[in-house]
Amino acid sequence: MLRIKELFSGYGDIDVLKGLNIEFTKGIVYAVLGPNGSGKSTLLKTIDGIIKPKKGTICINGEYIKKHSAKEIAKKIAYLPQHSNSVPYSTVFDTILLGRKPHISFEPTKRDLEIIEKIIHDLSLSKFAFRKINELSGGETQKVLIARALAQQPEVLLLDEPVNHLDPKNQIEILNILQRVTKSLNLATIIVLHDLNLGIQFADYFVFMKNGEIYRAGDSSIIEPSIVKNVYDIDVKIVEINGKKFLTFPVTSDEGF
């Protein structure tokens, strides 16, 4: 559904992404993993059109993205960056309504309002739908921003570290929501994560990046100590609990301290 072929992208004269080839299909949660500087965020920005590719193609349903306007792209792709802007004194309802902007010509229609009301209900936001954004907790705010992205009714959902700085309870709740809407709305959900174990628990498919290239991609069967060592330069062990893999990180001591 989303096909990337021979993609080169970056900033100025620097190529961050170097010849990426990959396909993303609907109904699947993809975890994009790799060390800082490996090109994860650049990949999401390039898919969304924030950064123009230097070479290569990005297609959705066989159509080249570059042939579409920003408004048309926003109907197909929703992007939630690491640091997303929101109007602090705007209500939750109005913030989510902003996600309908690509679909609205003059003013919101009855259909637009019905879509917002359903998203608010589905994400359990009803109890604070008319509170101000600056009155919410970090976890609540992140749910609202995800709701705003879903209001675009995209086919592809891009999220850059959506659970960063959240406590474990909110991390799990947010990832559960993303897992659920991916299936129910038939989205291709692509999430940049730093926590390997969270990625393993909630994603269906894994894309390991290193030095601007895809080092390895596949389902959970590719999660092996050698992959983690080669990508992150750390040693790990893998244990299985109830059929799920978990990485354990050996504790080392430094005699200098």
C-alpha cells in the first residue's frame, strides 16, 4: 500500500537516508528501531512530505506522493512528531476538530462533527472533551493529539516517539490504543520507538535502521541478540514469557566509580 523505492533524503548536502526500499501494508503496526542519528525521524518526515526526497519514489496505492498537494497528502497520511504543537487554551474538542482541516472547505459539516464525536467516544475522551489542553496530563494530551491525527481519516499513521516522557501506565495505554485503531481502521501505523521491549510487545513488524539504511526488517522472528548487537552495539539476552520475547540487558560495573 505504501511503497518506498531507492529513497535518498536528508538535509542540505547530507544524505541521511541512503537508498531505502520497503513496503508498508494496512492493518499492521510497524516499529522503526535504531540508534540516534540512524534516520528514523527523517524517514517519517520524508514520507509525510516535510522533507522532499533527493532521489527515489514514495507511492500510496500505486500513486506517487509528489503528484499530490499537501492537502491531499494530509487526507492519506497523518503525522505526529516528537514535539507536536497544540493551542494550550483550545478545548479538546476544538483541537481534535483541527484534524478535519484537510476535509473542510468553509466550515465543519454535520459529518465532520459526527466523526469527531465518534473519535472522542472511541478513545474515551468524553469526560474532558471541553476542557482546555493546558489542563490535561501528559498522557491525556497525547491521546488528544492521536485523536487529532485520526480525525484526518488517514490510511497511513506516522508517530515519532509517541510515548516518550510518559510513565509506564500511559505508555501501555497509548500503545494499546494504537494497536487497536490500526486493526479497526485498517491503518498502516509506523511508530518510531527507542524502547525495544515496548516495540516487541506492541508491534507486528520491525524495521531496524543503521546509518541511514534498513539493516533488517521482518516479524518478531528477526529479534535476536546478534541484530541488537550489530545495530546498537550492546549485548542482550532474550527470554520468552507467555510466548512473547523480552530483551534483558546485562548490568556492568565500572571500577572507576
